[in-house]
Amino acid sequence: MELEHWEKNHSEAYSDISKSLENIKGIFVAYNSNIDAIKHIEKDDFDKLLKHVNLKNVKHRSMSFPRVIKDPDDLMARLVIAMRDGKAAEVPTYSTDVHEWLTNHIDFDNAYMGGQAGIISNFLANIDIKNVVTYVPWLSKEQAEYFTNSKNLLYPVVENSKLSFKHPINAYNPEYEPKVNWIMEFSKGLEVQCGEEEFVVPRDNRLILSSRPTWLRIDMSKELYEQLPELGKNVDGAILSGYQMIKENYEDGSTYHNYVKKSVDAIKRLKNGNPDIRIHVEFTSIQDKFIRERILKDIVSQHVHSLGLDTIEVANALNVLDYEELAYAVINKTEKGISALYEGAVRLLYELELERVHVHSLGYFICVVKNTHPVDIEDHRNALLFASTASAAKAKIGNIKSIDDIKKGLGTPVSEKGYNHLQELAKYLEKEGICLTEEFEKGYIRTPYHDVIIIPTKVVEKPVATVGIGDIISASAFAAVLAKMK
Ligand SMILES: Nc1ncnc2c1ncn2[C@@H]1O[C@H](COP(=O)(O)OP(=O)(O)O)[C@@H](O)[C@H]1O
Ligand SMILES: O=P(O)(O)OC[C@H]1O[C@](O)(CO)[C@@H](O)[C@@H]1O
Ligand SMILES: [Mg+2]
């Protein structure tokens, strides 16, 4: 199918899905909402920060690739790596001094709603999904102010053992402090000098400094936990993320085990209230391999239906699931990369006993679906096309305030690069006897075990911001699938 056919498919899918979203009764979104302090790093900002660290240490740390940022030397080491490699990264910090060090030397440009759950909650509420029930364990006053002022955005509260819903601005705990992440964004073409090393930033990118204050828990009150079956009755689906916050050991002697078990029990209770509920987990970069493995094997596997992740996250997931070779092939910049990505998505579908794996990459999406899924393959394809238009709108205008804002994404052309990339996958699938050319051209392929939806997507040349586009992609596609289940 030529590129212009894909433009037509995007437009038809937008009309179809935007009319179907009203079928959705409600969506539950939890856990990680935070505040993103965004700083666009220009040359003078970088040079200024470099003056306040020990260059030799930064060099040394960048060799050891710190997985936790303990001090400014670690931060600058990870910033240089992210700038040089062009790979998005999110690194946790458990100490507040890095935050203080940053605020002493640079001001952030703006602060926005952050966290997969926070971004997704506002997005779904803004496109008029009914009953967007958002839950964040640390709802401070500052955090509540970042939720969109919309009547369909609800926070679950329990009074006299009864579940009711209020807007977050009427439900926060005044004693709670905000969780603030630094997002250090930098543009393609920025010239960087770090000691004798010089390079040019290869692509628009960012380093996320994820703050992990000691009070952070992926948890909920006993009262809310008891009301989850009731909450489940009010929604068709749940979008869960933030498990990356779980630590192996806590200061009070508790361990990851407590929080993994509570996370699984919470999913089970939602299902008790609504056996037809669909659970989606939005993945993210999780530096701690032990926790990454526990999340996949103990929470996602067997309890979750749908998983959303980007290419690097597919590789990271395969890595801890003992598919190291395939993980390496996924991130290897050869033409085998995209066929490895497809094979990797299939491994995740079976290994984690999911019914849907949606991978987003720049220029194309690959989605593998169990062929027992109640939604038919054409609707799965339209869901992805709708998400592609939504991601273009997000990249183009930043904050999506209405369903009409998504329509603005239709003006962005489908990526020719992404389309050509898919031709490599087509050759592989035909060679493997998995599909014929005409099937691939339509963008959906049935196999005896699972269906595959592959579409070229819209890419905005100069995005206003890159943070959260993946969250919008996964949420809009998952919501579209929920709408088609009715
Ligand atoms: N300029 C752009 N135009 C359209 N889509 C983009 C653009 N830049 C990034 N994207 C999409 O956003 C995705 C980023 O998702 P991800 O890495 O999960 O980041 P996040 O979780 O912060 O949103 C990419 O995989 C790509 O599909
Ligand atoms: O892991 P954390 O600290 O919740 O942070 C998640 C980060 O990822 C994003 O949600 C983007 O996906 C940012 O908005 C946020 O800062
Ligand atoms: Mg993401």
C-alpha cells in the first residue's frame, strides 16, 4: 500500500475511533503522577553545570554508567551519555542534594504534569472519556493542581466505607509533598564539549532524573483497597504504571515482595468487581534489572492483558527474560533490528501470557494480539492509526486539550522512513512464510497463533516536546480498543 493510502487510513480511523470513544464507561489510571520540571539544556547551561563538577570524576563515572544518580558527578556523566548516544534515559536519584544542586545553578523553564499515569489521566479526561478515575498514592496539593480541570476527571475517596469520587483538587492530602522530576531536554545539533571530548547531539532527546523520596510507595489505603471491586464496576479498563518505583529493600525492613503482592492483589480485586475489565501496563526504562524482572514476571505475567513499551524497553524486557541475543538484535542498528523487534514482541506476548503487546517506535508501531482477543483485527489497526494521529498532535502542539486537537495530527505526513523500515519487516515475514505481500500492505496479518498489526506512523519534524508521547500513544490505542469491545 502506498503512503497516500496510509494517509487515508489514518483519516478514516480518526473518524471511526473518535465517534466510538463515547462507548467507554470509564478508565482507571494509576499510580505515578508527578511534576516534571522541564529544562531545555543549551550550550551555556551545560558549560555552567560542568564548571561545578569534577571533570575527571565525570569521565570516570561515565565509564561505569551509573544506574542511580548519587551526586552531581553521576548526573553529568549520565547527561553526557544521553546527549552523545541519543538514547532516551530515565535514571532514579534517592538523594535530594542533586535536586538542590540543580536548582542552585539553573532554573527550569516550565513545570508540567508528569508520570505515565498523570499524563495519561489528563489526556483521557481532555478527550472526554467518561469517568477517568485517577489514583496517585502521594496526592499533594501541588500535584492536584496539575490535573486538568475537567468534571470527568475523578479521584476515588472512601468515606464511611463508601466509595465516592471527587476531582483531585478536592481530594489531596495537605501534608504530602510533591514528587518533582527533572527533565533535561536537548536538541539535535547541539555542540557539546566535555574536557577533550567533543560531539554533536544526534537527535532531540532528554534525560529524566526520576526523584525517589524515601516516602514513595506503590500502595493504597486499606479502605480504598477494599473498595477496588466497586471501583472495577465503574470502568471498562485500567492503565497502570509506576511500578518502577518499587525498591528491593526499604528502610522499615519491608521488601519489594510486599509491594509486588499488593500490586497484584489490587489487580485481582479490580477483576473481582469486573471480570471483563482489561488491564494495560505502560512500561518505562527501569534501570534496576532485578525490579524490572520482578515487575514482568510477578505483576505483568498472568495478571495483565496489554503491555505498552518502546523499542529500548522491549530489548530491556527481553534481556531479563533470558532472551539476551534477541535483546541485542533489537537494539542493534542493522536491518535485522525490526524483525528482531517483531520476534521480541511475540516472545513477550507468550512469555508474559498477555493478549496484546503494543510496541511504539519512531515511524512505525508493531502490535501483536492473541487471535482470541474479542476485538477484530481491523479495529486493532484503527486503534493504532488513531494513536499515530494522537502522537503527531502531541508532538506538534504539546498539550492535547480536546478530541479535535488530535485531528490536528492528521496534517503531519506518515513517515516515509518508517514506511521503508516496514518493507524490511515485510521481506522477513514473507521469507518466513508468515504472510503474503498483500496482507502486509493492509497492515494486518493473521497467523494460526496470533495476529500482527503493523502500521507506518506520523512523525513531526520539529516536536515541541518529546516527553510523554509514548504514554499518549499507548493510552489512545488502548482506549480505542476498549471502545471497540462494546
Ligand atoms: N517527533 C515525533 N513525532 C511523532 N512521534 C514521536 C516523535 N518523537 C517521538 N515520537 C513517538 O514517541 C515515542 C516515545 O515513547 P517513549 O520512549 O515511551 O517516551 P515516553 O514514555 O516519555 O512518552 C516514540 O517511540 C515515537 O513513537
Ligand atoms: O518513573 P517516574 O519517576 O514516575 O517518572 C516517569 C517519567 O516518565 C514520564 O512519565 C514520561 O513517560 C515523565 O513524565 C516522568 O518524569
Ligand atoms: Mg514510554
